[in-house]
Amino acid sequence: MGTPWGSEAGPGLGVGGQDTHGGGGGEAGGGAGAPWPGRAVGAAGYAARGGDRTGVVIPCVPMRYRRMPWTAVARSRMAVESSCCERRGRRRRHRPGAAAPVEGGGSCAAAEEAGGVSEAAAVVAVGWLEDMIVEVSDTKLVETRVLPGRGRRLIVAECLPLYRVVTRATVVSGTSTAFWLDKWLPGKPLAERFPAIFSHVTRPHASVEQVISAGFSLQPRLITAAERDLVEVQGIVRATALSDGQDLRRIDSPAAPLFSTREAYRLLSPSQPRDASACISWGLRLPSKVRIFSYLADIDRLSTRANLFAKNCAPSAICAACHLPETGRHLFFDCALAGEVWDRLGTSIPERSFSLWELQPPAGAMTHIWHSGLATILWSLWKARNDLVFNAKSSTASVVLRRAADDLTLWRWRYSIIDRGRLDALRSFLLSSAM
């Protein structure tokens, strides 16, 4: 095996064009069957060139790739970076982002093909990838530190058309807006308004600034309809004035807010009625685990024995304290322990199906304070059930109410100063009910 960085010690090294599987070197270079492109040189290669090292390009392997399994992804990533490093007679480590001469021009930023995605299309267009994408040229996407190149290209290719549909650009400098594909003029994109001339464009992802400064990139022969479109588009170019600054992106809606993932999600999500239970649960000033628990309890999605049995995850659906199925309603309202707790509090339980937030608060208690106390009581009932199931320890109604009162004391700092007094009053009510 040859050394992966293409040193002279590799037995299968040589100057390109002779053998791609070792034994004399080849275009792949870097040893027997090396998995990256580029020219490499070894002992046989130097002999073939008469010992002249001038102009020999050897791909450099970054340290992070030297122990990486040579999978297809590793080879593709290595191929991009190795093609950007130039070596003349000695090893040099690849430095992503460093400005260095590369074969064919450019910098040592490991540029790779991105299917014609422009700077306008990726850097600004895909806002949630701004930490991953460094720079996008007319046809090449620059490597970055977060995602592998192939995964990033797939994300950009998938999200970019949708992004262009939901946004509208305000051109300032024109560097971040695609001339043909973005909506930066009233109405549709120019690609849809002038399909004849767009079919002759060789750089469809060119930015507004590139078109105004460098002109159109068109095929040499235009049809009659394309010539007519060209006259109109040239008028648009002459009427467009650029200035210093960053192009703006807004959601293409009557309100026209600045682009954000939140606004895009609101635009694309179908309108649905508000979930009142979720609003109440997430509005509680309690730990997240209790808020999630209260919401799951209200919609009967907790891991009760009935739910587990329905999923074939429990041998039986029978409650551990009695001989009835352990549903959410039974556990929190109908079981003997739960029934005694609500009787002591003087809370009536409806016979019909109901939301737990519909339970009436005690006299003088604020509704939002009662919701917090209600979630805390259910939390204590759940812990008492778990003690019985897993530890074989039974609890009484007094123990459940005291635990709820202790939890309210522990979490009272989460509330405002005014609500702390109301919470203390509810805690005193729970303690008096526990006597």
C-alpha cells in the first residue's frame, strides 16, 4: 500500500497517465489504488521525469482524514480538498480557507460543484444555513466546517426553490439576489416573465450585480421571441441602479415581514385552531417536566397501563391498586386514592369526558394559580402511582397533598411577587386539606 499523502516511499506512485492501481503510479496517484484524484509522484515517477520535481502537484491529506475509512463520502470530501493543494517537492498540510494558489486558479477553500447554486441562492436565500455556508460563486459552493459537502448541497437544492417562492428581494447592491430566479421586481421572476430569453441563458443563477456589470451570458444564436425579450430585459437593466449595502429579503405576503424561519413556517403551515390545553400547559410557571406531564395527562398520552397494554408493552392493563383498567381518568380521578384527594379538596369530578383544566378552583383562588396547583397535585398522584408500581410503596391522600404543597414551596420563586402570596394561600389550603 502506498502512503495516503503521496510520499516518495509509496511503491505505487508515479506521474499521471500510466496506471491508476499502483505498480507505476497514475492519475489517481498517492499509492496503490489511491482514492482521490490528482497527480502524485514517487520513485518511479521521478525516474520517468529524470528526477525533476518542478511543477509536480501532489495531493495533501488533512490530518482529520488520515484515519478515516475510505468510504464514498470520505473519498468525495478528500477529492475536493486534495485538488486544492499544490505541493512542489515537500509535504504540506491542507488548510481549509487559506489563500493559496491552486491548479486552475481560485483559493485553497476546497470549492466543489453545487449544481449551479449562486451566492444569492445559498448564502442569503437559505438563512438557516448561514453558519454552514461560507461563500457561493456562480456555479460552485465553498466547503465549510459544519456539514459534509454532499449533505449541504442536498439541503440547498431542496430548500432553495421553496425559499424563492415564499420570499421577495429588495435589491440594494444586487450581490445576493438572483437576476432571473428571485422575485425582485413586481410580479413573477424574470425567468417566468421572459421564458424565451431565459432558455438561452448560460448562467441562470447569476446575481443582479453580475448581470449589470458583466452583461448577459447567452447562447450565440437567439430565436425571434428571445430577441424581443432581450430588448425588454435590457431596458430593465438600464433602469436598475445599485448602491452599497445588503439586499433585503421579506416574506412575500401582504404584511411583508423580514425573512425568518418563524415567518416562513407561519406562512407555509396550514391554519389550525389553537390547542387550548397546550396553551395552558406551556403557560404554567412550573418546571418543563411538569408542564409536559400536565399536557400529556390532559390528552391521555401518559404511559398508563392501559396505554402500554394497547401497544403490547405491558402484560396487563389492570391498575396496581385495584382491579379496574388503569386509564388516565381512572388513575387521576376515579381510583380510590385519587378520589379521596379530590374529596378532601371539595372538587367535583364530572361524569362526562372533560379537560382537567375545566375543574373549578376553590373559593378565592385565581384561575392561573389553581392551574399550577392542579398540575402539581396530578404530579404527586403520578409519583405515588410509580412508588406503588416500582417500589411496592402505597401512599395516602395526606401524603399526596403534602408532597404537592412541598413542590409549590420549591417552585414559588418562579412566580412574581404578587403571585407568590396567592400561591402560598393555595399551599395553605392543601396542607389544611391534608390534616
